[in-house]
Amino acid sequence: MKNRLSTFLIFLFPLLMFAQKKGQIITDFGKTFEVINPDFKTDLKNELKVVFDVGRSFKDTTKVNPLINTAARYLNMHVDAGVPKDKLSVAIVIHGAAANDILRNEKYRSRFGIENPNAKLITDLHNNGVQIILCGQTAAYRGIERSDVLPEIQLALSAMTALVQLQNENYRLINF
């Protein structure tokens, strides 16, 4: 019995110690891990501006695109670390296969037979100030009309244009 308990605790302790938690900003998405007393300190004073370059989707169309979910994690972990929300500026530039992940439910259902699992995440991100920008070249190539995408989505001339302009505005690029 003692050996079973010891074995159980050996496996359970790391899970409890490093359990993911919900964030303060986007509570249904973007779970994070707490990092206690990191050596590389988080800047709490300066603005943190980031643009996520998201051009991939994943085979399982029933799940949220984890690359889009990263924007929720970014907001949650920084606010949890003490960065004021007004010091965070986030944009996501969508292109390539990821364009399917921002379709309205009707269009997503016609392509994949289910509601878009990303729709609520997109709404939550938008409601928290995240710009979500679709490459116009991708949209045209894939036959995606403006009416096919979620209402929170902005259309750009191209992903390249949006990425360059945002970087000119001092957004830092995170590319997957």
C-alpha cells in the first residue's frame, strides 16, 4: 500500500505543481502555466506589441487552431504576470490553410460538417482588442468572400502587407 501511494505521489506531484490555469482575460481559451520567480524578468512598464503570423491549420477540424489560441495565451500570461492590459497590443495575420479557421459557422459547416470551433475564440480575442486580419490574396485564391468570414475579421491586401505595416508600427513578429 505504501509503495502504491509513493508511486501515485511521484506521478501526481508534477501534475499538481505544473497545472494549467485559466487566464483573467480570455477565460475559455489560452490556459497558461505559472512560472514562479523567473530569472528573465517580464517588462511591466513598456508596451508589448506582437503580431502572430498564422498560415497553418491542423488536420483535426473539430479543435481550435492552437496557433490562434496562442494569442489568448499571450494576453492571459502577461496580465497574470502583472503587465497592464493596456500595455498589450496583439494582432493575428491569417493566411494559407488557416483561412478556414475564421469562416462563419455556416461556411465552416458546409466544408467540415460542424460548427467552427474557433468562432468563440475569435470573438473573445476581438472583444479584447486583438486585430484579426485575413490575407486578401489567400481569400481570393481559396474563393473566400468577405461574407464567408466571421464579422470580427479585417481583410488586407495581403498577409505580407499587413505584416510589414504592423512591424512598421513596432509590432514584433512571432512566426510559427
